[in-house]
Amino acid sequence: MKVTDHIANAKGNPQFTFEILPPLKGQSIDAIFESIEPLMEFKPPFIDVTYHREEYVYIPLEDGLLKRQVVKKRPGTVGICAAIQNKYQVDAIPHILCGGFTKEDTENFLIDLDFLEIDNVVALRGDAVKNETYFSPEKDGHTYAVDLVKQIDQLNHGSYLDVELQNSACTNFCIGVAGYPEKHMEAPNLESDLHFLKKKVEAGAQYIVTQMFFDNEKYFDFVKRCRAAGIEVPIIPGLKPLATKKQLNLIPHRFHVDLPEALIKEAIKCKDNAAVRQLGIEWCSAQSKELVDHGVPVLHYYSMGKSDNIRQIAERVF
Ligand code: FAD
């Protein structure tokens, strides 16, 4: 079922959803099921599965030169989605990237998803590959997420890359895209970022999932600005509980979001990471309850493969 239908059917009741990462290559899918299992009691209508593009590693050769080798550390997004749908009868949503994909790769990927009865996708640009500063698309790939949204929308209208195909089957994907309450790191300002977010919606995106934020005012302000800009689709808040002291630096560095002073002060006082994890649970629960009071349709948790803290939050909120 489409995310938009799940939201409509819930009739205003907030829903619990989460996102998982495929396991590192070489690990079994059991680790995924073990992290999902404790959360199923809260009846997520859908579960997102991230996509991880290839990385380059440099292998030293005997003559002292380096050989560039492509590795994919977390393959398996589509397989995991199919396994989740099969095992739990819950919609699984694969993330799909511009990065590393030609338009042809994208089309074939979407055909696979359609055959697997996957009804939703989150369309993203992806980041630059490790060791490169700027994102660069494949030779015949998309530069921005909006172009990927357009391709998915065209397939939804039966329009394939091969123009000679006649009377082709239409896919029926519900398309989600990313939004950034604290702006995307490359955007010159929030106004510009909202301008391009609106383009994604005009191209066919039916809902937005936000980057994580730790101060609800950032989300409320973002939603207000989106509505003022004419963006009418549901905006699902993305939440991540703080779990380690190291994340005080890691989260702003990796995700380009601010941490509130009050949260930092409390985290610094914590004796160990167990105490930080507990603080993260309390902070995220308070954020979640306030968002529920504001009538958000869905709360989306970045689980990062660990479910104990997300479970404790869900117990308090749902
Ligand atoms: P875009 O919407 O293309 O925007 C990228 C930048 O370009 C922005 O600054 C925007 O303002 C600007 N821009 C957009 N269109 C134009 C235009 N036409 N002209 C000029 N500038 C433009 N990454 C992964 O690798 N795998 C995942 O599974 C994944 N899941 C994510 C899920 C969520 C909810 C979020 C918030 C992010 C996720 N990411 C993931 C990270 C994401 O790939 C990066 O943040 C990436 O840098 C931007 O992706 P985007 O789709 O927002 O890009």
C-alpha cells in the first residue's frame, strides 16, 4: 500500500515507522530480523531500507602504485525489502539514488521493484563518494533527485527509456523525497533549498521525510515555510536518539544539523555511554510526544540497526 494511503487510513492517528541499513557484506539477514522483531509490536505500516552506493578503496601493489577497486559494503537493499514484505506483510520502502546509477540502471531497478510488488520508493541524489568533495553523476545518470523523481513519474505513466515501446505497463510508485529543516549542506540558504524541494513535489513526489533534527522548533518552522511556499504534501519528521558521546561531534559533522545546547550540557555530564543512551531516549521521547501533540501523521526513526532505544521510545509514545 502507498504511504499516502497509510496516512489517509490512519485518520490522524500518529504512526510509528523506522529505517534500517542493510547489513555489512558478509553478515546474514538474521541481524536485520533481530533488530526489526522487537519493533513489530508497534505495528509500523512501512519500514525504509537505505541504499548504499559503491566506494573506492586503494589497494597497494608490489611496485608501490595503488590500484583503485570498487567495493559495495552494504549491498542487498532490494532483497531485504522483498524479505521484509514476505516475512512481516509490511510495506518495505527501498531508497533509490542518482549516484552510481545510469538512467538504464534506474529503469531496470524500478522494474524489479514493481515485479516484487513494492509500492513506494524514496528518491534521493546520494552524497559524493568517499574521498571526493562534490557529487558527480554517472555519465548517463541524474544530477539531482528531481530528475530521478521525473523518471519514476514517467514510468508511472508507462513511459520507458525505449521510446519504441508501445502500450507499456505503468508502474504505480508512491514517491518520497528528502527535506532538510536545517537546509541541505550544499544549499546556499533555506529559501533556495525549499525552491528545489518544491520542484521535487511538482515533479511527482507525494511525501517528504526530513533529515533528523533535535529541536522541534526547526521542524515546525520548516513545515510553516514549506506550506507558505505552496508545498502541500505530508512532511514526515525523522528522529534519531543520541546514543554515544562521540555523536556530539559526529552527528553535526555527518548530517549537518545542530544539537541544542541543553542536550549537549546534559550529555557532557553523563558518566558513560549507557547514560548518554538513556538521555537520548528521554530527549527523543519528549520530542516525539510534542510532535504527536502537533498532529504529525507519522514519526520516522533512524534506527541505525539498533532497536533497543527505539523500542523504549515507542513504548512511551505509542
Ligand atoms: P537533491 O534534492 O538533489 O538536493 C541536493 C542539493 O542540490 C540541495 O542543496 C538542493 O538545494 C540542490 N538542488 C536540487 N535541485 C537543484 C537544481 N535543479 N539546481 C541546483 N541545485 C539543486 N543517502 C544515501 O546514500 N542512501 C540513503 O538511503 C539515504 N537516505 C536518506 C533519507 C533521508 C530521509 C534523507 C534526509 C537523506 C538520505 N540520504 C541517503 C542522504 C542524501 O542522499 C544526501 O543528503 C544528498 O546529499 C542529497 O540528497 P537529496 O535527494 O536531498 O538531493
